[in-house]
Amino acid sequence: MIENFSEKLKKYAELIVKVGVNVQKGQPVVLYISVTQQELAHLIVEEAYEAGASEVMIEWKDTFSEREFLKHASEERLENVPEYIVKKGNYIAEKKAARISVMSADPGAYAGIDQKRIAKNQAAMGKALRQVRKATQNNDLSWTVVSAADQAWAEKVFPEKKGQAAIDALWEEIFKTTRIDKADPVKAWHEHDQKLHEKSDWLNEQQFSALHYVSPVTDITIGLPENHVWEGAGSFTPEGTEFMANMPTEEV
């Protein structure tokens, strides 16, 4: 087991709430997370309310149930999303709820499922949740995508390990890349964000005409348009609230 795991997980939840989506007083929060990550989910809920959230909605994810649905649901149901799902998506968009997505599922969770059935349902869900997707893409609300360690994914990342050993190894990497190993992860992220903003400001001042990439097997030049804009790690809502759409993030 990871030393001080519960303490690190609590720091992770705090980071997600305070830096990832930067929950504001009176703001609703919606959390998308696997049923296998209950401990982290409860910590995030606790941190969100302490930050002033008006309500925290949990959208539990269960790949087993989703596989069974995709295998057995009628064609009509695959292509028609119930109205309550549409209304909930619209509510999230209208209230500008902070959206936290915790990714942990097996990348091959839907292997063997008819791809046409998956595509039909994805298209229907995309249409039904158009309003909340648009709000997210436009940064009308704060949102973040983070990771958690589940066994199936962990064993793919660390094929030489099995079970808890693989899970622990993946958690260690997640904690490392999200700076949970620092004394004050929230402060460390603010410093990291500032550094990336400084880099993007410098690139904007230079206004290079092109980027030239060279390696033993690569020699490519990518032209850049006039008045192009580089951005740092953090994004902003129209109200000026900064959030991190992805953690970890290292690029501009």
C-alpha cells in the first residue's frame, strides 16, 4: 500500500476542487466518477461544499452497466435519449456548474461491442447534451479532467504488475504528475501555472513565423499565422474565474 494514501487522496481532492475547477461560493458542482472511486468521490464532495458549492451532483459511472446497455438496448432506445437526461444537461449548463470528470476506466472496456451501436448512442447523447457540451467547449463554466487508478487500466500501464501492486504504481504516478508529492500542492500548481503563462507570454512577444522540429527521424517545419496566440495552462470563464481544464498539464 502507498504510504499516507488517505492523506494524499485528500490533498488530491482539495487540488481538484480549488485549482481544477476553482469552485466559487454558491456554484453547483457535477462530478463524473466511477463507482469504484467512492473514497475519492466523497472527499471531492466534502471539499466542494467546504469551498462554498451550492450543491454537488454525482454522476456515477459503471462500465459493466454501460456495456450491458450497449449490448442489449433496443435500436430505438440507443438513438433516443430520455428527456430527463436532456433537462439535467441543460440545468448544468444554465447554472454554470463546475464539471469534474475523473477518468479511470479500462481503455478497452467496450471491446467486442458492435461499433455501430456505440456510434448511434454517442451521436444521440451528443445531440441531447449539446447545450452543456457547448458551454464546456466555450469555457462558459469551469471544468477539469483528472485521473484515478482502477485495476484494469493500471494493469495495462504496468503489465508486469497485477492487482493492488499495479493500482499503487499508477496512483504513485498520478500523485507525482499532479504535484501531490509537494508540501503544498495548491501552491505548487499556482507557481506552475504562472511559469507556463510566462512562457506563453514570451512566445506571443516573439511572434515566430514557424516552428522547426528535428529528430533522428523527423524534420518538419510548421508555419504559424500572423498574430497567433499562445496560451498557458489555465483557462478562464467569462467572469474571470481561472481553472485547469486538465491536470496534469505541462504545455502551452
